[in-house]
Amino acid sequence: MVTIPEFDLSSSTGPKYLVLSEAIRGAIGNGRLSPGDRLPPVRELAYQLGVTPGTVARAYQRLTDAGALSAQVGRGTFVAAGEPGRNRRLDDDNWKRQTEAPEAEGVNLFSPRLPDVGQVAAIRDAFARIGQTDPMRLLNYPMRHAYRPLREAVVHWLRDVPLGPLSDEDVVLTHGGQSAICTVLQAVLAGPRPVILVEDLSYAGFRRAAEILRAEAVGVPLDGEGVVPGELEAIAHRTGAQVFCTSPEVQNPTALHTPLARRKALAEVARRTGMQILDDDCYRMGPAAAPSYRMLAPERGWHVSSLSKTLTPALRVGFAIAPQGRGGDLRRVAEYGFFGIAQPLAEVMELLLKDHRTETLIEAVRHEIAAYIRIAVNVLGRHDLVWHEDVPFVWLHLPSGWRAAAFCRAAAAEGVQIRSADEFALRDGRAPHAVRIAVNAQVSIGSFEAALMRLKRLLDNPPEQIAV
């Protein structure tokens, strides 16, 4: 393994992963790094340079995609073979195309987009290993016991989440978080026209799941700490609701957090009214701030999670977790509905969850997202903004003179796509004049900041109000 030349990134401008990738590229071009040289592991180089592992991983991935480096499973990262001092895929025009952001095409801040900090290479490695599996595993229906290793990996993965006693028998694997929500609701809802309760402003997936299950979704008012307990109890009694769907760790779209005292009060309301609680934990990127409803109300707390917001949404694997003693209800829905997720995909997820690199990659994603959130706060912070570094979006209450729909249209005309509060409200509900702005970490920090500056100009210059 060679020693990387001394790169000083402290005084550099722009994203450090781009500066580092240019520096390594230069070292290859001038012969300081030669074909076949093994580069230091990500963590080691990050420590040496005083940057995050995600910065190094992303620089390595950029160079691997450009053909300058070669990642070899189980061995490390090497300088790729090629002409001395030059790689045929690293000509200036090609490199420019790969590193510049497509600003002219606009910036999509509609839904969060994760950076590639090395997870693409890890996923490719996992698929390559699965390609060598027993052929019979690729020809036959998987039996239920075949999923046990992944379920056990999920239990280990969630070891720091306050869920209460948990075994693999409580876990059902689904096709993403939305599939997990539908699976839980199918296991719980009964009768010809059941009712679920959701926050007045909430993830649209709750309502869509209710619609396909012929259930009615009814909104419950929010305050700064989440759903109001008295309102929840009154509406539950009036409607006979069977399930309360909520996102207490990261409320989507408001980015609010429900503190422990409020959670306890809501759990008691659920007990008094006989409701189940569906806890959607898909947006949490950092440590849990309070016990889950599964721990607070173990007889009625259902938990839904996935890796879509922390590693990748592309694999479409989610986790539905039943209250103690109700795992059989979940399994029955999954087995009757879709037999289970694809066995090769389950094996890929097992490899990723057991790979020691994955936690490092997720931490690197968090660092990248936090950097973008800090930019958002710097640009938009003088306005009424709700944010957290571990949440990949911000919630912006619009100043006087702007309505949400008009602001979104004006933003689109400036090449910036964002979501109106109306998209999170029930059909007959009222939405505030607010918008959700998601982090798109697949564009450069500069492009992201430029998009926010265009939004700031709109915020500072609302359309003229004419009194009649």
C-alpha cells in the first residue's frame, strides 16, 4: 500500500470530495501514483486528511467511475492500469462532464436524494457475491426459514432503537417502507369501512394506503409537539378509528419531533380508545430521540422502517415490526399477499446489513446531508424555517404575500422544484402557506446553494398585494 501524497484540503474551496478527487487525479497524472498502487483504506485516509470517511469514499467512487481507480472486492482500491501518466477515460472534457453539476437543467428539491458516498460500490459488490450462490436458490420458491438470516440481521441492525424486546419472529420483510405500511394496515383493519387517524399534515402514503384498503383517513390537529392528545381522543371516539398513523421521530413534512411526555399521553389515548399505533420511522437518520410506541405501548405499537433515507431507496426493502405476540398476523399478510421479497434481494440486504462498512457509509451520508442543511439554514434562516441536521428536508412557512401554490409555481419558473403544503393535507383539510424543500445531494453544494438563492429572492420579493 502506497502513501498518499500530502494533500492539504483545509484551504480549498468547493466540495472537499471533488478537491480530493482532483488531487489524486493529478498525482496519477504526474506519476506520483502508479498503476497497481493500492490506496489507503477510506477511514485511514480520512483520518490522515482530517475529513469525513464519506468525503474519501465519494472521491474514490468518482475516480472509480472515471476509470482512474479500480475497486477490488476484499482487496481494496488500486490505481487502474493504463498509459503511464494518463488514463484514457480521464481526458479533460470527460472529467469535466462527470464533475460539473447540470445546473441548466434545474434543481429538483421535490424529494430527498442521497449522495453516493461509496454505497453504490458496496451494493455492486453484494450483487456480485450473490451471483455465485447455489443455483437452486435461483430456481425455487424460497421457504420462510430462508429469510431468517436477514430478519436476524435486521434485529441486530435495530439494536440501538428503543423498540422493547424484539426477535426475528416479530419482523416481516416488505417491498419498501410504503409496502410495510400497507402490510401493517392489512393486518389490523377490519370491517367494511374502517377509519385511520393521521396528522392533519402528514405523509401522503398513509392516505394512499387507506384508499386502496377502502378505509377512511381522518386528520387530527397538530401543535409544536405533534398530535394534540385531547383532539386525538375526541376524534377517535367520534369515528371509531382503529389505527393512529404517526411519525414521531421526524414528522413529514414539518420536521417536528414528538417528545417523550407527549408520546406517553398519546399512547394512553390509544389504550383508552382501543386504537393500534403505526409508527413510521423511515425518515430518521440519526439516533432515536425517545422510545418508540412499540416500547411505550408494547401490546399495540407497530413499527415501520427501511434504509431508503439512509443508504438507498433503489433496493425497495422495508421492515414491518409487529407488537409482541402479533408477528403471525404480519406474516400471514405477507405470505398471502406476495410470498415474500425476492430471495436474491434478501441475500443482498443481509450482506449489506452485516458489512462493517455500511454503518460508516450511513454516517457519511448523514455528514453530507448535514452540510446541505447548513447551506439551507445559511441562505433561508432569516425566514420561518424548521430544520434539523439529521433531517433531509426543511419546512418553510412563507412570508406575507405568498401562497404555497403560487410560490411553488414561481420556484418552478426559476428551475427549482419543491413541494407545497397542500400535498400533505387531506382532500378536505386546510394547509398552511408553507413548503417543504428537500435536500438533493446528487447536485453539487454550489448548485444547491444557487437554487436556494433563487428561492430567497422570491421570498424577499412577494407579489404585490392589491386591496379590494
